[in-house]
Amino acid sequence: MNKFHSSLVALVTPFKNGKLDEQALERMVEWHIEQGTNAIVPTGTTGESPTLSEQEHIRVVEIVASVAKGRVPVMAGAGSNNPIEAVKYSQEAQKAGADGLLHVAGYYNRPNQEGLYNHFKFVHDETDLPIFVYNIPGRAIVNVLPETLAKLAELPRIVGVKDATGDLARPWLERQLIRRPDFTWLSGEDATQVSYNVSGGVGCISVSANVAPRLLAKLQELTLNNDYVSAKELQDKLMKLHGLMFKEPSPAGAKYACSLLGLCSAETRLPIMSASAQLQAEIKQCMQELELI
């Protein structure tokens, strides 16, 4: 199995008075390792990568890789709609000691399938680390179709996909086209992760894992051991949390929850607003019900 499997946290980026909180970030990585998170995914959407400066983006990956020290793998978010920038972030992540890369489809530019293929191929050809294709049409507008993913999977360092399409037929269709035994399917949606693993997935890059890493690691362990009865029962308990993480624009909910855990402040960067008082109350109640606080 690929080193990236089971519960991977889409890590929030902690801020303090508008600046990167490096000490909080170090604490969070240690905490995730203690809690059983299988891999750390910094500088993705949940990490507020669109509002990180280049210096901050690079520094976050450096800190995460330095603290992880090979104890868990690090998949650095390095995506951009500018392939030149995507290559730079990839090369910096490799220097920092990351184990893999997460590259989102070319958002805003709205390329066709050939353009998407050539975007990823350009990044692939200019970098050395394994690459996961992040397919999230809800944010990127464009959709990496199964035929395009299969073509990308012919490139040796395109090793997997983070699927946030919400289409549970997708992995079934893709597996008919991709015969590489080392290709890895990861869910990008907490609410569908159990069902996704039935379809051939082996893990989830999870927002809820910021809040309940031990429970999310247990959930993935159950599915990977084919104990779907127990996984269903645990997922039933977690569904309220999953929903609250996205009731308002992410990562406002996750950051407030992290603040209740004493990990970091609830501070977000514009245009994302902090969680409303109503959402804060709901998250706190949910975390109490799950015995997280």
C-alpha cells in the first residue's frame, strides 16, 4: 500500500495577530502524531493556501516536515493555477523534506481536458516527488475526467488522486481504466469517506481530523479491515461534526474547534470570516457529545 493511506489531516494553518503562528503549528503536528493521524497535508485549501504569502507557504511546509521527521509522511499542498508557481512550491517542498505533493486542477483558468493534462504533465516533468491529483470541481470549476486521470496515471510520478467530486461512481469508473497496482485513491470528503473506501479508496484527506484525529484514524482503520458495520456506526456519530465543519466557509469551523482544544487561535484570513456565535455554540456542543472536550 502507498505510504499515503488511512487518515490524513488537511491541516489548518494557525495564525496569531495576522501572522503565522509557528509554535502552534509545531504543537499541532506533534499532537496529530500522538493521536494516530497517518499523514499530514499542509498548505491545502483547509490550510488557507490562497491567502498565504510565498514565504509563509514555504515556511509552513518546512516546519511540518521538520517536526514530522519521517515519523509520518507529509504531502505538501503545492498546487496553483500557474504551473510555474506550482513547480516552485513543489521544489521547495522537496527541499524541506516532504514525501509527496498535492496538486489541484487549474482553477480560474478553466482549461479543457487537454490543458489539464498538460498542466499536470508540466509539473510532473519538472519535479521529483510523487504527485496526487486534487480533483475538486466545486472549487476549481474544472473536472478531471476519468479518461484524463487514466492518461495522467501513465506518468510514473502521478501516483494517486484526492477525490472531492462527491461522485461515488467515480472511483469505480477510474479503476476500470487505471490498472497500476500502486495508484492510490483518497477521498477528499469526510461525509462520503466510508462509502468511498468501499469503492476502492484507501483513505481520506480529512478536515474533521483537525478536531477528532483519533476517531478519524479509527474510522479508517475499521474500513481498511473491512469492518464496515462498525465503521457505519462510528460514521453515524461523526456526521454531525462533518456537517458543522462546512456549515460556514471552511476552515472557520475547524479553526474554532482547534481553539477549543487549545491548539491554536480561531483566527482566519479574509475573505474567510471567523465562525459565527451560533456555529461556535453548535461546534462546542458537538465536541462535548463526542467527548473531545
